[in-house]
Amino acid sequence: MKRNFETKSIKNILGKLIDSSSNLNSGLNNIKVQKLWKEVMGSNVNSYTNEVILKNKTLYVNLNSSVLRQELSYGKQKIVDLINKEIGKEIIQKIVLR
């Protein structure tokens, strides 16, 4: 009896698994966005950032400075574009600053 096995790389298998599971994919995207927020925004903004959550293509950012919240509100679209460009796909459509 001869068996015919098709060899696949672990990367391909994991990629298909992640793509097929929307919960896993959204969780990984959330982690990526949190990491990119820290990289893109820098240490000054991060010192005032309490929480960054991605939910349904909306990025919720909790800030403890009303002045910073107002300043960032002027550049929301630029922040969305920067993070989406770094990830390589559009996973954020809008930002809510709280």
C-alpha cells in the first residue's frame, strides 16, 4: 500500500488556520495594532495611553490627557493610514479617542 503525502510548510498551514478562524485572526490583529501604536506614536504619546483595543475595524484608544486627545483628534486619518500601511492591509477604518 503506497501513501501519497503532499508536503506543506508549517507557515502555510498556520496561515490557512488563522485565515479560517475569525476569532484568532481578530485577536492577532489586535495584538499587532497595539504593538504598532507604540511604535508609530512614540514614547511621549504612549506615556499618556492607557488602553488600545481594535474592535470591528474601529480602534479605541483610552488616553489620560484631554489635551493630547484633542491634538490627536486632528490627525485621526493620518494615524489610521500609518497603522494600516505598516500592517499591509486595511484593518482600521476609524479611531475613537476616549
